[in-house]
Amino acid sequence: MPAQLIERITDQDRCKALIYDTNRFSEDPLVVDKMLLFVAEIKGHTDEKYINEVINWAPILRNIDITTNRQTIGEFMYNHLVDHQLLHDKTERKLTNLIDTNNEIMLFNNYYLWPLIYTCHLIIGEIVIVTTFTKHTNFNSFLKEFINLRQQAKDAKNEGLGQFCKLILNQAFGGDALNSEKMHFVHGDTDSLTQAISGNPNRGPEQLFEEIFKDKGFFDRYKDGVFSENGKK
């Protein structure tokens, strides 16, 4: 969901309070809706007592650099590469299932990190920073409305309205996000894609929209009404 950066937290107690917040188990939608989204930069590993439970499908998927030498991939695999005249003793980037963060700092959003902790027994050894974001939930109701409207149009064989709804939905899902003039790539991996609104590449996320608005006064007057229920400030 679209969201706005709130804060980058380095205080360890506050970081742990967010990561281990017991409200994540709540079934009360009012409680859940008030929880913040976050991305945590952490280093961790699977509890050794539970390695056999996750070894068949290691839960951390990442593209990492692997050196295909004997020490790294083992005697059997190394001999296989040599015997079949395959490339070896070089560094390649591979999609890999891991049971730890490979002794590196990795990023996880809260919806990925929580199952790792409470289902896959991940132990967090180091927390670098936790970045919090607002939760924009109006997009969900917007999608449901246009999906239902499109289905009604198809049932009524109203091709014009159905095509209109399809175009609106396609644009909402991908049009702006794929427009490189409006967005720029920040970070990508097999499980995530982070883009930012084009601004000043020499400033961090604290710049928000400051570098792209031509009329700051206009933005300040109407920014609170952009996502309101009735479209008014």
C-alpha cells in the first residue's frame, strides 16, 4: 500500500517494541489498523534447535554473491563443476534459500519478519534501524469498488464501462509506479522492490516531497485533503 515515511529509529528499546509488539496477534481490526508498518534492518539466524524444521525450505530468500570454490560449496559440488567442465572458482550472484542473514545486515518488512520470528524461529542478533511508515488503507476500498463495478459491467455486457474500469485498475496498480520520470529505483531483491518519488538524489528519505513541488504553498494548503473520505480538507 502507498505510505509515507514517519521516522527512522535507532533506539534499541523502541526498535524491539515495534518488532515484538504483541498487538500483531490481535484480531481486533481497530487495534491492527493503528499499528505502523515498518522495515527493519537486522542480522539474525534460525535457532539451532529448529534447523531441521526449516532445512528443506530455508525461509530467507535473497540474491547473494557466492564464490564457487571448494571451501564455499563443498567437495562434492566443486568436483561436479570440475568434472563437467562448468564454471568454478568465480563469484556469481545466486537466488538462495537461507536459514540466516549470511552474517549480513538485511532488510525485512514487518509482514515478512514476523513469520520468520514466530514460525521459523529466527533469532535477531543485531538491529541497526527500524523505519516506520503510515498505513494508507483507502486503496483497498477503492480497488473493491472498481472490481465490483467491472464485474457488474461484464454481467450486463457493458463493454465500455468494463474497459474503463479495467484501465483505471491497471493504472492504479502499475502505471505510476512504472513511470521512471515520476519514480526512481532505490532497492530491489527477489522478495521486494523499493521505489521513491523522484527528488534530490543527494538527500535522504527525510526530503519527502520538498524537492518536487513547484508550489509549496499550494501543497501545504491541500495536502491533508488528498486521501480524505470526501476529498475535502
